[in-house]
Amino acid sequence: MFFKIIASLCLLQSLQTFAKGQITGHGGKRHVVMFPAGLKPVTRAEILISSLQDTTVRMKSKFPGVDSVLQVQSDVGAVVSLSSEIVLDGNKREDKGIFIESDHPISVYGHSGDECCEGEGFLAIPVDFWGTEYDIATHINSTVAVVAVEDNTEVIAKGFWAGVLFESNYYANGDNITFILSAGQTAQLQTPLGYLLGTRLHSNKPIGVISGQYYASPSRSKYNQMIEFIPPASSIGKNFIVPPFFNTTYLTLHYYNMGEDNLVTTRGKNVNRSSRLQKRGGYMISAGASNPYYGFAEKPVILTATPYTISPFLLFVPSLDQYSNNYKFHTPTKQNLTHYIVLLVKSKDESGITIDGQKIYSKVESLDALLINDAIYLVISAEVSTGQHYVTHPDPNVTFGLILYGFDDTQSYAYPVGLRLPPFSAPVAA
Ligand SMILES: *[C@@H]1O[C@H](CO)[C@@H](O)[C@H](O)[C@H]1NC(C)=O
Ligand SMILES: *[C@@H]1O[C@H](CO)[C@@H](O)[C@H](O)[C@H]1NC(C)=O
Ligand SMILES: *[C@@H]1O[C@H](CO)[C@@H](O)[C@H](O)[C@H]1NC(C)=O
Ligand SMILES: *[C@@H]1O[C@H](CO)[C@@H](O)[C@H](O)[C@H]1NC(C)=O
Ligand SMILES: *[C@@H]1O[C@H](CO)[C@@H](O)[C@H](O)[C@H]1NC(C)=O
Ligand SMILES: *[C@@H]1O[C@H](CO)[C@@H](O)[C@H](O)[C@H]1NC(C)=O
């Protein structure tokens, strides 16, 4: 256990605040998930489900072998293993969306990989929090996967930086890729040729979107798929804490600008860098991974973190206004994975937080502090066992961030455990 104080004095940007209590963004009664392809064949794909109440869950897909009904108990959660055939295959539309419907709100996570070297996971954003405009987070060896929940969903992808083949047609920079999806239909776009960086997706009905890299190697030798299920452009934040990661020497932070003139700043130990971004696309910095950073922007921006480690993962960094009050989650189950949580919490609220009914301080393995304006945030890391965990604060008005990541000898995964998002139907501050 170690303790550090990083005094990073920062002007706190005005936070977009959503009504607390009602909105969770990571609990829903309707999810649709899909598994994008990595470079190497996947041998395992699993869906992890947690619920605050015992509930019936119905899984349905036009893809054979998925339909099932399960009773999920609140105290254990559920793990559903799927055939690797469910993984998307090529740059085309397929009927591989998986509907997950429940009587009570549930949290849903996906994890896929092989037995050796590739693995990644994601938080599935419930359908209620989907939108119709997305800026994607990607880089070289780009991957984007889209799924519709209603028939006749028209999707337009435009603004990508280089060419891409989709259903045998070649699209150059400046072209629009337009296609119609039926309910549960997926579309995948991947390109080694260049970047899908800068791509904006528009649709006439809500869509679910996963983006990242199907194959990436920021580390010394191991490659990995790096993906996240991302919130719509209307739900992106401006203030972020990037935690330190175990087993990691340094990390890259990517800011994905959403097209407007924007100033992004990163502060932390030995780092105080600002950059003015004008167009869509990414801005990257590398920094040590043994202490936290405060990232902030004038306008909404997607921030992702990728560690240089055993094998890289992509983390969608939750913004301060996306922090929630309680998180019940099930870790991936692949043998030998070591799982870590990171809690991002104001120091005054730390003592109330419990994990599986115990005070969080009994579990702490690393603790950093970050001063953001006048608030001291604690960044607390702890190992958690494979299985279900519940992290909560008794005061529903207290919010804190929670990130889950894990490693084994050859692969890794990461995702925010939950995101408090405004529902699609609500008016949203830009
Ligand atoms: C970071 O740099 C800005 C200007 O470049 C300066 O105003 C600010 O005081 C610096 N902050 C820290 C914590 O060093
Ligand atoms: C691409 O779609 C946008 C609407 O989203 C439209 O304004 C633009 O003209 C289209 N571009 C091309 C080349 O068709
Ligand atoms: C992109 O993928 C190719 C394999 O298709 C790999 O050789 C290359 O190293 C990858 N690039 C990066 C930056 O990871
Ligand atoms: C990862 O970090 C943890 C905590 O520092 C350590 O116990 C573990 O041995 C490390 N694993 C590897 C593969 O280096
Ligand atoms: C887990 O670790 C043990 C011991 O290192 C090894 O024999 C086994 O193959 C590993 N299992 C997996 C699925 O990686
Ligand atoms: C939470 O905040 C609301 C609105 O500010 C307030 O009415 C309520 O009493 C607070 N609840 C608790 C438990 O502090």
C-alpha cells in the first residue's frame, strides 16, 4: 500500500449536472449488445449480468442458439457464454445483435477473447441512453460496430480520414456510407488502411455503438483488441480523472474532439499540457501510469486511456458528471485474470463507501489524491475476486466513479463499471 498526494490545482470547469437519483445510465430493462471482431479468432464471448433485484432475463437474437430465459439472482448475477460464431465477421451487416430484456433494471457487460493473447470487455449502455449522433473513439486499425433496436434505422457514417470498404464498395474520405438496419441487425466497419478517426455517425433512430481498434500494439510485444461501448455525442463530458494502473509503466491519453474549437488540458505529476483542437479527431499524450491525471476541456470531448503494459486495453474514461451512486457488476470469468477496481471519490465521501458490505478502506492497495479546484478527490485501487461485487454509498446524492480492469499474463480488459447518462428522451445540454 502506498500513499501520494498530487497537488494539481485546477480550475473546475462548470459541470453539466443531471438530476441525481433518477438516472443511472448503467441500469436498464433493455439492452442490445454485439461483439466486434479482433484480428485473431475469438474463442470465448460472454455476457455478464447483475441486478439489484431478482429478475427474469430474456435473451433473443435472430442469430441461432442465443434465445434463452434466465432467472438472475441479485446476490450472484449471471454469466452467459455464447458461441464464438456470434462475433461480427467482416465489413457488412449481419443479424448478430443480442436483445437482453429484463423485468427489473440490470447492468450488462460483454467480454470476449481467446485463451491466449487477445481479450477486451465493455459496459453495455442500455437502449434508453442511446442516441442518434456519435463521435467515435478510434485510431489506426479502426473498428466501429453499430446495432439498431428498431426496423428501418438509417445510419450515415461520414467524416472518416481515410478509405474503407463496406459490403464490397470502397468509400473515400469525404464520402458518406449510408445503410439501413433492421431491429437487432449489426454493421461493422474495420480498416487497416487508415483511420476511421473523425467519423461521425448519424441515424434516424437510436443506435448502439462500439468503437476502438481491432488490433493494437502500444505495448512491447502483445497485441490486443481495444474497444468500448460509447455514449452518444449529447452525453459526453468535459472533466475527467485518469487513474494510475497496476502493471503499467506509462499510458497514452487520447482526446477525441467533436469538431468544434476546443482547448484540452492534462495536469498531474510532471504533466501540465494544453492543446487547442480545431477539427474532429484525436490528440494524444503519453504520461507515466503510476499517478492520476486531471483532464479537462472547454467543450465536451471523449477521453480514452490505453496503458503500455502486458497487453493494451481501451478505457473510456468517465467524466465527473457521469459518476453514479451504486454499482453492481460481475467481472469477466476467464481463468487467471486478476481484476482491479478504481474508485474516484471526493475525500469527504470516501468513508461511506462500501464494497460487498465492507468499508472500502479495508481493501485499499493504492491511494492517490488529486486536488480539483477546492475538492480533494481520492483515487483508490483494490483487487477484486472473479464474480459479482457491489460498491455503493448510502447517501443517494453522493456520486463516485468506478472503473474495472484486469490482466493475466498475456491479455487485459477495462471499462467504466457504470455511466450516469441522461436518457435519450430528455433535453440534453450540449
Ligand atoms: C499549468 O500551466 C498553466 C499555463 O501554462 C499555468 O497557468 C498553471 O498555473 C499551471 N498549473 C500547474 C499546476 O502547474
Ligand atoms: C453526407 O451527408 C450529409 C448529411 O449528413 C450531407 O449534408 C452531405 O451532403 C453528404 N455528402 C455527400 C458527399 O453525399
Ligand atoms: C495494425 O494491425 C497490423 C496487423 O493487421 C499490425 O501489424 C500493426 O502493428 C497494427 N498497428 C498498430 C499501430 O497497432
Ligand atoms: C501486477 O501488479 C500487481 C500489484 O502491483 C502485482 O501483485 C502483480 O504481480 C503484477 N502482475 C504482473 C503480471 O506483473
Ligand atoms: C492459468 O495459469 C496456469 C498456471 O500458470 C496455467 O497452467 C494455465 O494454463 C492458465 N490458464 C489459462 C486459461 O490461461
Ligand atoms: C438529496 O438532495 C435532494 C435535493 O438537493 C434533497 O432534497 C435530499 O434531502 C437529499 N438526500 C439526502 C439523503 O441527503
